[in-house]
Amino acid sequence: MASHSPPNRVLNFYRNSTILLTGGTGFLGKVLLEKILRCLDVRKVFLLIRTKDNLKPAERLDRLLKDAIFDRLRADPDHSKRLLERLEAVEFCLGGDSERLGIEHGTEERLLRETEIVFNVLASVKFNESIRNAIATNVGGTRKVLLLAKRMVRLKTVVHVSTLYSNCDRPTIEERVYRDVPFGPSTVLELSRLLSEEEMSCLQHCLVGRLPNTYTFSKRCAEALIAQDFSELPVGIFRPPIVLSTYREPLAGWTDNLNGPSGLCLWTVKGVIRVIHGDAGKKANLVPVDYCVNALLVAGYDVAERASQVPIDESCEPDQLTSPVVFNYVYAAANITWGRYMDRASLGFDRLLHRVWWPHSYGIVANRMLYRLAALCCHTLPAHLLDLGRRVCGRQPVFAKMMSKTGRFLEMMSYFGLREWHTANDNVVRLRSLLSPAEASVLEFDLATVDWDEYFRHYIPGLQRYVVGGKPGDKSKAMPRWSNGSWNR
């Protein structure tokens, strides 16, 4: 009897499709775009790009495609010939009171006529963003993208990228939308339009509540808005945790920023940070960006499949049938702790002395009073002494100011380094069962398959090569820039 392989349902879903991607110039968006163009036989990708730094969308696309993440794609003769044929930069803007994105009329008509799949990755990911700007981008921008999707005649699926920490004020995070936004998402969005920056800042403590920053609040607000106003669409909400550099695809160790833990780790390697406020035993919720993108693509297929099926169980509540499906992309069993994250980073050092010294070069302290005392001794006092030396030499003091910024960064990170969450992931586990063996070789995202030792051999070298420059542990190189403490997106 002949054996039959399972159908490649996910790959077939994307074959010859047309995709609209927002946020494609950001960290996560770049990897998603590269994966789509290299591994999925799509017909076209519309890439929404804003004019920035006097560069038009076409110029920004040209610069984007020169990034190292696209090296493998450009090196393939078959892909490089068709690259620009399958890509179109579409200019848009988020400003103004219009409900639309400011896309040129003829282009918008083609978008509405041709688009089948939407990935909304667009977001402001700064933790310390003003609440007015965070809401305008993360809530207002989401609303405009989904209003556009509502008018698409061939739409099959919309996947909105949120964050696992949109509900981090809860000890347990389920795969559902939590709608407890003060005043409601529509009112919050309207307030951000009507009130000034200062007036919104006065309201911030009422809106944000127990959440740690404006970023997490605005992402929760966007989720609630989707559930409230767009539940009739085939829409899913994908919640990644902390996203780090690539594991293997398209090249190991690639990243384009020093946000979040990456900046913390590299600043420690550089000797700037000696003490970290956190709990070494807490799970870190870290995922490689290439695995995250794979899960995101499978989620897009699953959302479309769910939408195409007529509910069999008529006893279900209407809210259960219409609410967007949520994917918490986290695997508790396969997770690593903050202690192991910092310890394994030494695998990327090219000198034995650095590897031997590394465990003694920093400390992770959970107690707040002990941390502050250690930070005073290891960070603040040395910075003032170095500045004193600079003043004696007639130079401007810089170290105290730098360490003050570093201290604020460490405080922001400590919220996540001191806590652990119970997180449901049934929908994500189900996604993995949808892949055939052939698809799993292309779209693997189960964190149990990650060899973390292999991962960390490329981690610090990747940060040095693609962001800073120089060899791991070489303190003579330029210091990494202040990163605003935002997650990788």
C-alpha cells in the first residue's frame, strides 16, 4: 500500500498570495519579510513605508534590502531576479484626524482589490514613549490598518502582532483578549486626539494603572479595540514575549538593535554594568526572532482556517465565536532563566580568559535595597570618580550622566526580571500540529528544538558584528548606544 505524506497546508495557503505588511522596516518585520520572500511562493508583498529622514518609501526600501538579513536572498539568483517584482513600497502616514492611511487613491484601490493576507507589525516599541504618542501609533495605527482590511474584497486573514506583556499585571495570562481598559479603547483613543501632550500625561497614572509602562498599556488597548470593533474580521492576535536575535535563519546571530536584554548583556560585557536588578531563577521568556516569525506565519494560516469553518457547536456563546483568536507564543518547559541567559552568553567569547572571568564580572540581585547599595558602589561612585578625573584634565564629565541613564534602563528591565507568569499556550501548541514534516523543516517554531548552547555561541558575536563592531569582550570599541529599553520588534 502506498503511503501518503500529509498535505503542506500552510505552504499551499501562501502560494501565489498577496500580502500587506506593516512595520516591515522594523526588527521583527525585516525577518518576516525576508522569510516570506525566501521561503513562501507569494505573488506580491505590499510594504507600507512612511517617508522618514527625507527618504521616500522607495529609497527606504532600497536601503532596507541592503541589510545583512537579506544577503542570502540576494545571493540566490532565482530570488534576486524576482525580488523587486514581488515587492512594492506603499507610502502612508499615521498623522491627522482622517480614518485612512493617506495612501494614494489608485494604489489603495489595488490594495483593496488584491490583498488576501495582512500582517500588522507596525508599532512604537519604546517603553518610555509619551502616552499620547504610544496610543496614537499602537491604537490609532491599528485601527486605521484594520479599517483598510475591512474594505478588502479578497481578505482571508489578519494577524495583529501584540506582546505577551500586554497583560503583565496579571499572574496568569490566558489566550484571550482582556477588555478591562479604563474608559474603553475608543474613548482612550479619542482622548489622545483631543487632549494635549501635557493633559494626557496628567491622565497617564489613571490609564496605565498597574502596568509598567505606556507600551504595554497601548498594546492592551489595541487588543481590546480589535475585539470590540473588528471581531467580524478573520483576525488573530499574536503575542510574542522578548524577541532576541536569530537562531539559524537566514543567518545565525543577526539583530539590528540593542533593545531590552541585548543591550543589558552587551553593556555587561563592556564592563559598564556590574550589578543587575533581577532574579536569576525566574524564567526569561526569550525567543529567537526566526522562530517567532515561523509561528506568526502558521498563525496566519490558522486564523484563515478557523474563519472558513462554520461553527458546529451551536451552544457556544456569540462572544466565543466572534472574539479574535489569541496566540501566546511561549513554551514554559523549554524556557531558560535569566541566570542561564547571562551565563550562556560567555559561549560567544573568543578568549578563554573572558569565559573564566565572566561569572565573576557581574551579579544579579533580587533584593531592592541590596541592589541599590551594590549599584551605588559599582556604578554611581566609580562614574563620579571618573568624571572627577575628567574635570581635573579639563574635560567634560560624561560618566555620571551615562550611568544615570543606565540605572533607569535597569529599573525598567527589573519589572520583567523579578516576575514570572503562568501563561496558557494551547493555541500555539495546536499550531505546531498543523505542520507536515516537510513544513516543519521550513517553519519550525517549537522552542524545545532550540539548542541554546549553539544559539549563544553566535549571540554576542552577532551583537558585535551587526550592531556595534569589534570582538566580544573588546572594551576598546565604541560603547553601545542607549536603547530606550524597548522590546525587539
